[in-house]
Amino acid sequence: MEEGRQNWTGKLCVYGGHGGFKGPPDLQTLSPVPTMFFQPAIPQLPVPSLHDTCQRYLTAQLVFLSPKEYAKTQSLVDEFQKGAGVDLNKELVELNKKNSHLSYSTGNKSNQSDCVPAEILEDTEG
């Protein structure tokens, strides 16, 4: 019979199945408190203002862009702030209100899942 312990619901927790925890049961402490018990007490992250988000983006670009490229980027960001950004920000705020159990940054994290480091090379030919 496999080793295990009863969790807070009284069900037996078995260790070592399906590629999971394989160490001695003493290394994993089962809590009598359900995982999501304190979730309602966690404050919801506020959605940053569109202006603040754009300013943080521009500040981050200073390191990578030449003055000419930065000016072009700043122009594009200004255009975004006055156009599509307004609608997208409203949509994000509404989504955040409807889903109080989620962070505004949750969702499709495909853009965050690939953590392969990239080397930045200087263009020496032009």
C-alpha cells in the first residue's frame, strides 16, 4: 500500500503518483486550511492608468533605442494613447471588474511562458 496522510477533508493524500512528489511524506506539510481560504482577503491589483503604463514602456525603451528610434517610438505611443489604447484600457478595466478573482495580468500568458534568454547584438553594418 502507498504511503500517505489525510488532508483537511479527511481524504488520503498519496505521494509519488503520476510523477509528483516522491520524497518522504515528512518533507511535504499538509495544511488544515484549504488552498483558496484566504483568497477573498487578498486585495485586487488596480489596473494602472494608460498614461502610466505608456510612460513605463517609454522609460524601458530608453536603454535599447537610439534617440531617433526613441522619438519614433514616442510618436507611436502618443498615437496609441489617443486611439486604440483608450478602448483597450476600458476593456481591461471592465474585465478586471467582472473577474475580481483574477489579476488584470492573468489570462493568456503565452507571451510570458517562453523564457529563453536572447542576446542583443549591435548592428555594425549600418
